[in-house]
Amino acid sequence: MAYGNRVRFVVEDMGASKLAESFGVDKYPAIFVDDALVARPEDFNDWGGPKTGRYLPWTEVANRRRFQTDLRQMIDIRLEGKRIASLPKAAKAGGRKALPDVELTMLDGKSFRLAELQGKPVLIEFWAPWCPHCMKTLEWMKKLNPGDVEIIAIAIETTREDVEAAVRKYNVPGRVVMGSQAVRDAFGGPPAIPTLVAADRAGAIARVFYGASPTLYSDVGKELARMK
């Protein structure tokens, strides 16, 4: 898109976007033109829901070109001084969702179910050894008292060999699990990492942190404090 200095393109971290938060967007990517929401996360990935997004499947070149065409048209409209109709804000969900009752298998072959972990807050980090933000978060989690919080590190988009090497080298905390497609589907994704899920003592998902916000660790700490 050759717009020169007439258009400024901004990339915001999911966890730090006040605009996304104001629209109730809790996944990514979300596309805004000025303050108008023009494409939702579900337009690019089904996130475990119905496959009704405008640009699905995103892996097809034709859908990516359709998105580029649509975005170019909306930018041109704004450059003409006209306003763009925004998609509506997301409706607030009624009540919290529970962690999926899925069986997880640790590297040592022992299995457990998330439903068995009720009694203290749970932090689930979807990670990979090649993801710097993931490794930084796992390092931060070492500071947490294992008696106060259950930590589960679900590795995705990587190999078992690389995960085992990372566990040996960095002493990854908590229960380390290889995330199968079935596990990812149970969580409705996630299509990308890092993603951190925080659940309360009863196994209800309190908050999901997408990306690596500058305030991630303080935000997670506050969430844990509320769940004590």
C-alpha cells in the first residue's frame, strides 16, 4: 500500500491496546482504521467457533488479497474525509467459562486433568522455546510460590526434542506439557503465542493475556491477588 506519509500504520500489543479493550476485543488480530473497528479476530481465525470469518481460511492467498483490497478501500474513504462505519462492540459474556476438562500428559508420561487442579489459582502459559517473550514469562513464573499457584506450561508449535532441551537448560517451572491439536482445540485455539490463561480456585477462567504487554507481569500479579 503506497500511501507515503499520508497514512500512519501502528501495531499495538494486544494486552496494551486501549482501543481494542474499549471494543471488548480480547483476541487478535483486530484491525482499526482510526477509531473504527473494521475486522475482528474471528475474521482471520475461527478460535474454535463457527468458521464464518470474512477472510477464512486465512491460509488462502485469495482471502488475504480480499482483506488487502477491503483495507485499501477503507483507507481511501478516510483520505477523502468520509467516515467509516465501525463494527459494533462485542457483547459482554455472561459469567466465566470453565477451563476445558481435557487430559494433559507431562514429559515424564504422567497424565492429569485440569479439573483435578481446583483449590488454587492456575496459570497456563502456551509457549515455545524459540519465543523470547514466552521464555521471559516462564522465567518470571519461577518467582511465584508453587504453593499459591499451579503453573502449567503447554508447548506448541515446536518439537519435543527442543522442549526437553529448554526444560534442562532453563529449568522451566510447573507441569510441562506437549500441546496436541486436541488440547489447542479444547482451548479454542490459541493460534499464536505467547498466550497466558489465568483461572481461579474453582477452575473458572478469570482472564486471558494475549501477547506480551509491557505491564503483563504486574497485571498477572494483580489477577492472582484478586483470586486469593
